[in-house]
Amino acid sequence: MRTVCMLANEGADAVLQQVCDAAAVDTAMQNGVNYPLGPLAWADRITPAMVLKVLTNLQQAYGLDRYRPSQLLRRKVAAGTRFFS
């Protein structure tokens, strides 16, 4: 769960910083490392709220910035939306 959530968080940051869109994040991970789902599709499957919860708990437990949730992830949770419709 930690790995999936961290990958989804990094993907969300890439989208936020306009490096690429959500579909490109998932395509890169599926084609590049042969993941069955891209990290943002996984985030949608387990819900962005769960990803945020896991990352928040990890950051509180370890005190490391690597677990800091992406602003885009926070916005998705606040709006009740997902990365893909």
C-alpha cells in the first residue's frame, strides 16, 4: 500500500506541475515498468481519500517529507473527485 500510494502521489505531482497529464503518467508506468495499472488508476480504485490517509499516516509516523501528500491529491479529496472520470 505504501508503494502504490507513493507512486500515485508522485504521479499527482507530475500532473500538478504540468509535466504530463494523468493518462500519460499511467501509460508510462504500465509500458515502462509493466505495472498492471498506472498509479493514478490505482489511486482511483482504492480512492484518493485512502491514498491521502495512508500518506498522512506515514508522514506522521516517520516525519519524512517523502510522504507529504501532493496538493493535487488533496484537492481531489476535498472536491470528492478522482483522476479519471
